[in-house]
Amino acid sequence: MKKTSDINETMSEIEENLPSREVLEQVLEGLLAAFREMPPKSPIFDPETGEQKLSEAFWFASEAHGAQKRKDGSPYITHPTSVAKLVIEMHLDEDAIRAALLHDVVEDTAIELDTIRKMFGDNVAEIVDGLTKISKIHFSSGKQAQHESVRKMLVAMTKDIRVIIIKIADRVHNMRTLQFQSPAKQLEKAQETLDIYAPLAHRLGMQKFKWELEDISMRYLHPEQYSEIEQSIKEKIAEIPDFFNTVEGLIEDSVQGLPFECRVKGRTKHVYSIYRKMLSQNKPFSEILDIFAFRIVISGTDPECFTILGRIHNSFRPIPGTFKDYISYPKPNGYQSLHTTVLKNGVPFEIQIRTEEMDAAAEQGISAHWKYKAGVTKSGDEADYAWVRRLVESFEEEDPDESIDTLKMDMFSDQVLVLTPQGDVRIMPTGATPIDFAYAIHSKIGNSMTGAKVNGAIVSIRHPLKSGDIVEILRSKTEKGPSRDWLNIIKTSEARNKIRLWFKQERREENITHGKASFESELKKSGFSLQEFTGADALPELLKKLGYPTADDFFAAIGYGGISSQRSLNKIREELLAAKKESLKAQLGAHGADLPEPPVPPKPRKNRSSMGVIIEGQDDCLVKFAKCCSPLPGDEIIGFTTRGFGVSIHRADCKNYIKSAQNAENNGRWLSAAWDMDSIKNEGFTAALKIFSMRNDGIVNDITSLLRSLKVRYVSIAAKDTPDGGAFTEITVADIKPEMLDTLTRRIGELDGVYRVDR
Ligand code: MN
């Protein structure tokens, strides 16, 4: 029990930690200044009451967060305030700005949504509610194909697109301050941003934020490549003296004398877009054409953009095939401009031509529409959101410029995305029931299921699940087992197999008989009899090694397919051999010493000399795979003659190769190479996986037992704890076939706490 004096001490401690009134007033003043500079252009904005309303939300939020602090030590309220400033920059309305100020209140403090509703109205409360819900979803990484679906679900779950925009602003601020988080958190957040939020910003046409999010993420995920590209850009700029001013001047000269204003502004394309181009086009930095972009924004009309284009092509040499007309054919996110790439002094750069209106739309995306919608409609709400709905619909369209993710969208059209009560996303086929869901999580959950709740209400076990449903499985303490008619209700083969397995395990006697027969024949193949196992003095030790309490349990496990006879025998082979020797010795007395060794059946050995690769002019040479780029079958590859370690295989787009090939010293050491697909199909190949997890206890064990259950051989495994309790694990697997590598990568990604798996 705490004494009163202690409590008083605690209270004053809290008070000491409270940010001072002056500090808070300064923060608020910064917000109001931003607001005055860029008042919302929405029809529902009332300049009279705006500042007052913002201040109320600010003081309410700062009181609610109290002594909470950001990781950098500043008062917590600085975060929602920064998010609100970004929302102001995006030209959103006053409700959105207030919701941004309040966005973490329900999630992180004792305040309930109803209080927000009473004080700030339904609109603000709905947005805060949407933001709170999203913050509870965990986007587990390592499941590439799911990202598009997760993004779509986010949008579908959110009735109000302002929720997504504020969420993006929230992420922008969190990424800007990511240096204060632990290294593991940094990697996790950076990956999630790249997978979920940057593409969302892109789809909403918010290019500026998309670029920023991508570049920050890349700085954490690929720091070396980031600084390398940054350095190359600097070197490129040095090729033309006073690069940006010079080229801007040249462009201005070429568009002289037109009856409208032209603004010219040059910039470097963002690092991540260059990086992605190098990867996808398999090109070194020197071959990437659009490192620089110059934008001409005109006060004229759409057709006048083409006039400018004519002038530009007169003054600069255009590179054939680079012209794109996004004015006549806007991108699905509404983006409009003319693009062309031209050359000056051997330096290529892209020129974008657009009107003021197109420019605003490109920079701020949908939020720019507020500006041009102003005064057009009545009292806000639904009518204002017609364009938002069109935008959401555009999510369904495919952008030819998009990454492969989009192409996978179709695969998910017959699937629903549901959430566990912890917020984990699960993909289920359309029509899946709570039973399917339970078995998808774990057989134990399915086998002990008694009922289910969807979104907090009890439903029938036949209830078809919808995207966005939060599903909770009600369970009995014991595994009472499935009911036979569940087999008629379920939709997934996973649930079917697991239910069948349960009934199989129930038929124990039958399983024991089958298992015994199977193990006996395995023993015979190796020159043992069943009696030598069941009658062995060491039987209890043998069973212990196999992991079963009795011989019947062991046979039953083989019988229902839980373990394989062959693997089990391998585990105890040495012991059986030793026992056999002993008993032969005993039978033959003194002559025992001269006995030949009992025959040991040969273990299958694979010819690993070629490792599935054919190399120009080399037969049977020593081959290893370069760690820097871990080539996989199907990748274009190239071999490098090392000094003394045979040939190391790199991907043709490996940056080390690109660098080294430019060095004349290495002439002749690079050999062309190709995969021997036939041998890979039969023999498999060697691959390395890098696994990032949020925990380090037992992760190696989980990975190795997964490897065992998939019967994948591994040649090395190394794990390193990260300072925040996570781990980085590297494994090298051998003789693995391409499909199995896919399965293995996916299954590791599904392990508890694993947030990223890289090949
Ligand atoms: Mn936040």
C-alpha cells in the first residue's frame, strides 16, 4: 500500500512532467499561424470561428495527453499538432484539422469517443473513430501479395476519405521523427510505410508525401544504396556548371514571348524512384535517363501546354520514345501533365509541362479539390464527397505504371479480409465461415471452438465473413473436437484437412496398426527387424529421443501422418546399430572383435558440384552464390572468377557486379552464366533468407522446426539479437526447389513476431 505522502510525491512528479503553459501556448501559436497562412478553402469553413474551434480542440487534446512524451522528449501534443499542420497544408477542412489534433486521444488516453462526440460533434468523432480503428490493425510484412488488398480494405473500411488522408499525415510526421525509435521499430515502420502508406499516398495523388515517405523508408531499409545514389546524383550535377540555374535559363529562353506566364523549376527525382528504376530496368545509375526533372507550370490552358512542348522540342534534342501525354490520358489517380525527356551536353532530363490547376492537383492530390470546389456546393457533407467516391473507385482501376502488386489484385477479388481481435489481417475465400477462420489460426483453436463473435455480436457458425469483420472465436477449455457436420459448412481446404486429421487421430487403433507396419518396413530396408526396436533394452531412451511416451503413441503418430518413418529411423539409427553390434558380439563371444561392421545403408548423396548453374567454358567448377545479391533461379546471372574460391554467381543487376565490371582490372574474370533449370527442378539449389522478428526468444527454434516439418535441409543458421528485444536471423537452405522456397518464405513470414523475410 502506498502512503499518502508517496501518492503526493507521485502527483507532484506528474505535475513536474506536465509541459508548461508557455510551451503549450507556443505550440498552439505555431498551429494558428499555419492556419492563418493557409485557411481551409472548404465551403464549410467559417473564418470567424475557425481559430476558436482549433484552440478548443488543441487544449482538450493537450490536457488529455497530459505528461505523455514523444520519444524525443517533447510533450506528446507536439505530434498531433504537427499532424494538424500537415492537414492544413493539404487544404482539408476544419473538422479534419480538429480530428488530427484529437487523433491519438481515444487510442492513448482514458477519454472515450462519446466525450469527443459531445464536445466536437459527430463529424469529428467519426473521423477520430476511423483513425482509432486503423491504429489497431497490424500490417504484418513479408506477405507481398496482400498489400494491395490491405490498402483496399483500409479504404473500404473507412467511410470518410479524410481518415486516410489524416492517417497519411500521421505517418509522415512519425517517419520524419523515426530517428528516435529503436532500430527494429525503424525497420518495421519503414517497411510498412513502403508497403502500405506510400502507395496509398500515390493512389490519392499526394505525390509530395509519397516521395518523402519512400525516401525516408529507403534511408532506413537500404542505407548504403541510398547514399550511393545520392552521391552519384551529386557527381552528375557537377557535369554542367551551375546545373539547375543554367538549364532553367535555357528552358526560359526557349519559351520566351508567349502570351501567358511560365514558371520553370528544376529538381532531382527522389532517390527511391531512381533506385526502383535501376532494379526494375536492370540498369546501372549511368543509364537511368530521368534523374532530373524540370517543370514548366503555365498560367495558360490545356492546349497551350502543347505549344510549350513544341518550343521545347525545337530547342533541345528529345530522346525518342520518352514523350507521354497524360493530359489527354490522365493517370488513374487523376494526374495530368506532358512529359518528355531531352538531352543537353549529354545530360538527359525530363521536362514536365502542366497548368497551374494540374500542378496543384499533382502536389496535393485529392486535397487540392477543396480549393476548386470552394463555393460551388451547399452545406458540406455528402455532396462534397462525390469526387472522393470517384477516387475510391479509381482504386479498382489498374495503373500500367504500377508495380507488380497491382497485377495481383485479381487474385483477391474472390477473397475477404478479416481481422483477429488483436488486429491481425487474415485473407479468407469469399463465403468463409468462423470455423474456417478458427482453423486458419490454429487447429487447437478450431478443435476447441464453441461459437463465434463478429464485430462483438454472437453469430451462427455458418455466418459468411465480410471484409473488415473483426472475428473472435469462443472456445471451451478443452479440445472437444469438431462436429462431423462442420465438414458440410466449411469453405476452405485447410479447415477440411484439419478436421479430417482430428477424426483420423481419433481412430487410434487403426493408426497404430498402420504406423507399426510402415515403421517395420522402414526398419527392414536398413537391415533391422521390428523386434530390434520394440524389444530393445534401450526402448525408453529411444522413445524419449523420438519424443513419444509409448511405442503406441509413436506408431499412431506415424499412422496419421504426423511424422515420417524414415526421419524417425534416422534419429535413432546410431543407437540401433550399436545395439546390434553388441548383441552380435555377445552371441559370438571372443570372435566378436573380428566381426565385420554391419552394413550401413548408404545415405543419398547429391552431386553439388554444379549447384544448378552452367558457366561459360567451365565444367564442374566450384560455385558459390554471392551474398550481396543472393541470386535466385530465374534471375539473370553472371559469374565472377574469384581468387581461389571458384566462381561466385551474382545477379546481372548486382551493384557490385556493375561496379566491378567498370574496372578494367577485372577484364576476363566475368563469365556468362545461366541456370540449369533441369537440374534445379530435380536437385534444388542453395538460397539464403534474412528474417527480421520482433522477438528473439525461441525464434530460431520456431524456424528450425518449421524447416524440419517442411523437410528442408539447412546448412547454416545465425541469429543476432537486436537491442529492442527483436532478432535478425539468417539461414542458408540447400537442395531447395523454387516452389518450396516460396512456401518456406511465406510460412516463415507467418511465424509469430516475424515482420519481414528477405531473400
Ligand atoms: Mn499519431
